[in-house]
Amino acid sequence: MVEVVDKFMRGMPKDAEKNPDADKWSELRDMEAKVRRLRETRNNLRDQGKAMAQKRNAVQDQYKEHREKLDLMKAELDAIHAERNAHKAKRDAINQQLRDLFSQVKGRRGEHGEKKSATAEYSHLISQINNLEEKFQTTSSSTKKEKETMEQIKRMKRRADELEPEVAKFEMVSVDLSNLDEAIATLKAESDDAHNLFVDALKRADEKWEGYKEALDHRNFLKAEGDRHHAESVEFHEKANGVHEKIEEMMVNVNKARDELNMARQERESWISDHNKAVKAEMKTGAESDEVADMLVQSLLSDGELVFGGVGKDDGAKTQKRSSGSSKKKNMRRMGPIRRR
């Protein structure tokens, strides 16, 4: 029974006065909870973006290492191609020399006005120079004829010297042009060797190309993977930036609600403070009042005396008369009863 009465005196929870800012506080808590969820989402998106960026960097490192290996394979393949082309050029040059020799053997020195190859012209000049020198040494002739022969040999040698660098460029095989059959056999053998080397280089290039092609495919795969991871990283960061913009928009409302609640709280505190000051001022006694103290000081300065508790200056004499009467009575009591005679 006592507990019921005590509970009744304290009041029921439903009887408590509702906080005037309860709705505002509830709205603020909801907005703050949503901001926290958005921040978690943004941070998760950024973490995913960073993870994709790390994968991209790892793939790009692999791509750089693989590209260095690919450059080495390309250099080896280019060297084989250069070797193949050199053997092919040598074979073609020897074959051209053979055709020229075949033409000489068959007596087909070229029609009038047809331009001869450097190899054919060089071979023809060397043959003529050898014949003229042999004729000059073995036969006797007039001085004029010898002079003409020497001039002709000099012109042929100058022309042969001009053609020699172009002929040497093809690494032409040196043969004895005086024995054409032997020269042709030698050139055929050299041509076959050059062709076999060309075919061998071609096979090695094809084998090397297979490995190089697989390396190219793997390079393209790594590049595609790196681009994919980069695109995913950019996408995650863009999503995170979008969520961050929403957070900034919501924080404007959150800060506005906080400011409104703080202003309402400060206003209530100010009202309570003013009310307490007014009550305290009303409950002050004269001794605690600054106004009473100022009045007393003013009275002391103007009248030269102070009056406390509503006592005037005439009240002092009356008090003195009453006190004298009472003193006589006191003296009579001390003397005791007087006896008559």
C-alpha cells in the first residue's frame, strides 16, 4: 500500500512533460544515423577502389617485366630475320652472277642498248683487261698501238674500280673468270649453301615467332587486365565521390538542426536564469539588498545618524523614562518591606 501511494505521489511516466524538442531530436538522430551509414558505404567503396588499384599496380608490374622479356625475344627474332635476309641477298647475288656467266657462255652478251648488271659488266671488264694485258706482253706492235692499248686498259681498270664497291656489296664469290665452267660450278655450290642457310634461318625464325606470338598474346592479356582493374578502381572512386556529395548535402541539414536545437536550449537556459534572478531578487532581505545599503549611506551622509528597524530619534527618550521607572521598582524590591513603628 505504501509503495502504491509513493508511486502515486511521484507520478506516472506518462504524466511527465514531453520534451518540446523531442521531434527535432528524433529527426536529428535519424539524419545522423543515415550519415553514418553513408560514410560506411563511402569508406567501403573507397577500400574496394584501393584494392582494385593495388591489383592494377601488380598487373602493371607484371606487364613491365613481361615487356622486357618480349623486347629480348624481339631482338633475337630481328637478328634471325637479318641473318635470313643476308643469306637471301647473297644467294640472289650469286644467282645473278651465274646468270651473267651463263650469258657469257652462251654468247648472249646483251642486246644493243640493254643495260647490263654491275656483276656482268665487272666480269666482262676483268676478262677484257686480262686479255689485253696478256696480248700487250706477248705481241709486239708499234708505239702508237701500244699507247692506245695502255690507255684502253687504264679506262677499263677505272671503270672496274667504280663497279667494285657495288659488286662487293653483294659479297660476290671470287672465281676465276678465265675458266667459266669451274666458275659456274663454284657459284652453284655457293648459291646452294646460301640457300640452305636461308632456309635454316627461316625455320628458326618461324619457331621463334611461335614463342614470340604467345608472349604477345600474354602481353595483351596483361594490358587488358590492367585496364579492367583501373576502370573498376575509377568506378568505385566515382561512386564513393557521389556518396560523399550526398553526405555533404545531408550534413548541411544536420548542422542546421544542431544549431536550432542549441539555440532552443540556450533560450530555455536564458529564460530559467532570468527567472531565478527575479525570484532571488524578490526574496532578498534588507541586509542583503544593495538598494537598502545605498539608502543608509545616503541617510548617514545627509542626517549624520542612522535609523535601523524603524526606530526614530524621539523613541530613545521614551525608552529612557520607562527604564528609569522600572529602576525605582527594582530598588524598592531590594530594600524589602518597610515596618511601621
